[in-house]
Amino acid sequence: MQVQIHSIHFDADEQLVAFVEGKVSKLNTFHDQIINCEVFLRIEKNDVRENKVAEVKIHVPGADFFAKRRSSSFEASVDDAVDAIRRQILKQKKVRTAVA
């Protein structure tokens, strides 16, 4: 799986990049045909404490999955977004097995 991490208007440190890659790579256990993954990390300019946004896009043959989460840290945002994608993958697999 190819992983692209885009940090918008800031430079992500190596620790954050490693964390994101580790979380995203765990999605391979739920879907073995993931082509690529794009992660966008952004800090929203507002007065709210929860201004760290993570958007995760997963591309698989025949489907795309997307999740956007906001939290007070990038780690929590990425963790929530990856968990949402995991639920989407499992839901799609459940629907496909029910149809077949």
C-alpha cells in the first residue's frame, strides 16, 4: 500500500508521520487490496481547542473510503478517522457477503 501524508501549512515531524503510517498500515488486516492512502493533516485557524483535522482517503478496487475527524491532537484525529474507515470497510464486506 502506498501512503501519502500531506501536512497543510505546517511541517509534520517524523514521530507524527510514523504514527500516521502505523495506524493506516493496520487497515491492511481488514482489506487486503488497498491500493493507496492519502492523509491530509490541517490546523484550522479558530479559537476552538479542537482544531487539528485529519482527513483519510483509502482507494481500493471498486470503492473509495473517506473519513474526516477533528480533535485537540493529530494523533486522536487520525485514530478516529482510521477507526471510521475500518468500520466502513467492515460494513462494505458485510453487505457484499449478504448479497453474494
